[in-house]
Amino acid sequence: EAELSGSLTRTARHTVPLHRRPDDLVMVDLGQFRDELKGQRIAGRVIDGSLKPYESRQQIVGGALDSRRLEILWVDDPVDAFFLQIQGSGRVTLADGRVIRVGYAGQNGHPYVAIGRELIAKGELTRENVSMQSIRAWLAANPGRADEIMNSNPSYVFFRELPGEGPVGAQGVALTPLRSLAVDRRFVPLGTPVWLDVDHPDSGAPRLRQLVVAQDVGGAIRGPVRGDLFWGHGKDAADKAGRMKSTGFYYLLLPKALTPGS
């Protein structure tokens, strides 16, 4: 769970907005129209009776929504805001010590593009060393190119303020460290118990072999065998989550009577 410094108003330090979901953003479940499209969604806005693409990340960062008064918070680091959108939820600490939790409220409908792959394609990172930490380090070392790289991912996430003490996943329940898994719900229904068997991100640590539950989704979670384990909040959790790119297995635990694909 990401941790950011923020303000309820724009300040000299806090200049990066977190936006709430715009009222004109339309989410369409294509499975309601054709069975073969079950689990697929698109988003946009209706203009003259037609669904048109919403603004891209580059357009939104460039000010396309500035006149809409959609800002719920302002944070101090565009890179932190970028990774918050990938993680989907986080804690924003205000100057007076208050903590406001924010969570996923929608997405602009543009496809998610992993900037780690973009950096590999450009020869800036290798497949072996790419991680959240190495991507952050590259962005910090190359501020003149950071916007270009982040904007190569046109997907943009909108947020809502969350009540309570813990982050709430897409299933609508609070996430539990090391027990909640983000999945692609086109392949894994939310609420499914899953047996996880993967390498630990810490070298030499025992493999993670444990029961988890599919309780969340994420823009980067695409495909039947991709999942992100929730590690909790704090520096240690962020470090482990950033290095977690382990190869392994997971097994869906389903009733014997359940028909595959139902």
C-alpha cells in the first residue's frame, strides 16, 4: 500500500492532483452485449450519441481536466502519484498528521502499458534488473525524460476516499497483508480461494506456500496466471512488493461440483 505526502489544497510543494472519477466517464461491460466478450470492459464518454475515448494520461497530466474541479488531494511527487495509480490504493499523510486513504474509482479506458517494458525496449533497463525500485531510480536519475516515459502508459486511474483503517479491494472488503491477491477477473472470480506457491522476494527466504483470496484487481494485472500479492503498508512492505516478480504457481480451490467456465 503506497504512502504519500499530500494536502487538501494545492500548495507550493503539493502540485500533483489525485482526481476523483468524472461524472461523464462511462464504463461499459461488453459481456452484457456478447457472451464471448464476458469480462471485457471499455470506458469513454458519450459525445453526440457515440462513445468516444476519454483523455489519455498525457492529456490529463497536461491539464485537460483542470477546469473540472475533480481534485480530491494534492501530492508532492508525480512518480509517487504514478505508482499509486498502478497499486490502486494508498495512504496520504497531511501536514497535520491526518491520514486519508484513497482507492480505485475508475480508469480512463486506455490500455495499460508497463513502463518497465518500455525502458527495456529502449535499452535503459534489462529484463533481469527491472523492478519498481529500478524504475523509480531511473526516473529520479532522468527527470528530463520521466514525463515522456510515464506518459507512454496512456492509462489513468481515478480515486475515491476510503473509510476505515485498511485499503478496500475490488471485492469491497478490506485487504489483508499476505492474504489478499489481485487478479485478472476475466479468468479468476473475485472471492476465489487460491493456493499460492511462489519464490519469496528475499533471497534465501522459504517459498511462499499459503492460502490467499482473490480480492482485488489492478491495471497491470492481465492474464490468467498473473497475480499481485498485497504486502501491507510501510517501507518494508513497499520494498518487498517492488521486488516481487516471482515465478511460481497458483491453484484455484473450487467445489468439485462446479462446472469449468461457469
